[in-house]
Amino acid sequence: MLLSLLLQGDAVAGGGLFGYDAPRLHAVINDFPPALLVAGVLFELTYLFTKRESLRSAAYWSIVVGAVGAAAAVFSGLRAEDAIEHGEAIHQIMLRHERFAWITLGFFGVVAIWRVLRESKMLRKERWTVALIGVVGLVFLTATGVEGGEMVFDHAAGMSTEAMEAEIMNRTGEHEHAPGEEHDESTAPATADSSETKPDSAAAKPAHTHAPGTPEHKD
């Protein structure tokens, strides 16, 4: 079932895997490779400075497993592309997201294969070369994530039109909060009319009289 979803999409996989259709499966899979690949590169760089063997081993497995996971994420993304409703704006972002994903997979695929074939034979200079290739791969990995985030958070990719319309209606409706859970909507108190709150200076002054012969003065 998982292989059907990855290779041929929902049309063949039917109801999906444990309720996960292609877009949801992609959302699950693509969380793991970035964490593994980032950790793998950091482990390798730290190993090059500290020579701790445990870091070398951690870097090796993180990058190899992360590269395999990246391949699964790419193929699940291709299936998700065919399954979600989208317009021109999402389509253009999707093309950039896909392009960066393939480049990322290319970099880390090379690093993973290199490590598998040469791990026990690499000298320090060669290890630095492989590590720097991984650093460049992280740049494209970040770009891939940025484009994917823009699709989801700015354009609601993955939501059907019907679901978006229902959510819009839901947000405009009234709802209640439990005590202590009110929205933090601090509104400035209405400014009172100055003519209503400011006392009349003329009316506030007490009346007074002048003695006979006192020259007049202005108040």
C-alpha cells in the first residue's frame, strides 16, 4: 500500500494508508529527512574538529538514512502534486519546490553514496570535501522548506475548495471560550468627547465684585 501511494498515487492506492492519502503521507514523510540531514552535517563537522568516533558514526547513519527519507519525500510529493486542488499561484510555487527538492536529493544522494563506498578509506581532506557538499545541500534543503511552507501557509495547498469555504464560514461565526481562554483583543477605550469631559472654565470661575472706583480688568 505504501509503495502504491509513493509510486502511483491515490488512484491505485484507493483509500490511502491508514487513512493517509498522498498529500497527507507527504506531510508526514517530509518532516524526518530535514532533521536527519541537518544533524548529519553538524555531526560530521563536529567530528572533523573533535575526532570523536561516535560523531563520525552518527553522521554516517544520519546522512544515509536521511538521503533515503529524502527520496521517499520527493516521490510522495510528486504523488501529492497530482492529488491536490490548486491554481496557477500554487502551481508556480510547486514547480520551484519540486526543483529545489530534486537538487537537495542530488546533493545528499551523492554524499550518502560517497560515504557508503568510501567511509573506511577517506582521509581528512576528502572528508572536508564531502562535508562541504553537505553544507551546500542544506542551503537547497532550506529553500525547499521555504517554498513548501509558502504553499501550505500562504495558499492553503492541500485543502479542498469546499473545506476552505467551510473554514471561512467557521471563522466568521460566533464561538465561545472557557473561562480564562478569551482572545487577547486589547482595544483602546473610546476617547470621550472633550466638550463633555472638560469642565467649562468660565462656568467654573466663581463670581466676584469690585469695590467702587476699582478699574475694570479682563478675566
